[in-house]
Amino acid sequence: MIKNSLISVIPQEKKEKNKGSVEFQIVSFTNRIRRLTSHLKLHKRDYLSQRGLRKILGKRQRLLTYLSKKNRVRYKELIGQLDIRDQKIR
């Protein structure tokens, strides 16, 4: 697994205060998604991990939608830092 490529976008002192913030949750979900993706490259038939990955992707997608509706500037900064694609807004 790739442990060194985990993202630390949020500074350490902010992590302790804002663990429930939308940005922190999106960053932690992104780290988990990248870890699971690298795991699934090795273990292609791990269907329970695939299901967990889909659930985490859905949660992150809902949080990103919420953030894009509430504060578009913070949303753009976050997806730029995390290097994820911009979502289609319905």
C-alpha cells in the first residue's frame, strides 16, 4: 500500500480543532479512497472492499455537493488541492 502519498492539506493545528468540518471529512475520505484503490489493484476480487469504496465515494460526493452549494470558493480550492475532478451539478 501507498502510505506516503496521503494528503495533508489541512495544517496540524487546524486538524485538532475542526475534525468535524466538511473539508476535513472530504480529505479523510479522499485518503481512504486512495488507500482502498491501491488495495483493489492488488486484490481484484475483494468485493467487500469494492462495496466499501462505493459507499465512501457516495459520502464524499454528497459532502462535495453540499460544499459547492454553500461556498463555491472553498469548494474550488479544496478540489484543486486534492487533485480531484469537478463534479457535474444537477
